[in-house]
Amino acid sequence: MRSFLISDNVDTFVGMKMAGIPGIILHEKEDIIKKIQELKQDKDIGIIVVTEKVAALVPELINEIKLSKERPLLVEIPDRHGSGKGKDSIVRYVKESIGLKI
């Protein structure tokens, strides 16, 4: 299985490419949706990596994929400027996903 990056900036794209993860730079919501749908159909893709800014453009689709039990796994990563989600983002995600307060 392979991973694929959808980034909004060149720095993240180049860094992940150097690590052996292919990807694409996209800025438009429609293009991002189209690429994610395309990647979901590719049985070789096991992980879709997206930057936080890309995820912010299509939050409904991101949440749908994250909460489904189907492949591929979707992972959000911060860009070179750091995370915009704050320190308690993992705790907040668990609470929103399953309703447990940690």
C-alpha cells in the first residue's frame, strides 16, 4: 500500500517527496474533492495525507472519511508554520468522535 499527499504549499510537498511520499499541490475546494474521490477508488492507496489547510477547505469530506471504517486512512498534518488546532486537538477530536471526555 502506498501513501499520497495533498498539500496546499510547496514546502510540505517537497519535504514529503524527499521522504518518498508522492503528492500534489491543490488550492481549490473542487480540485481537492475530485482528487480525494480519485484516491479513494485506487486500491493501492492506503493513506491519504492532507495538510490542515487542505482539510479546512473540505471538512465534511474529511470527517466522513475519518469516521468511516473503509480504506484509505486519512491523516491531517500541520504545515511548516505549525498546527493551527491548538494543544488539545487530540482530546477534542476524541470527544467529538465518540463522546468521551478524557
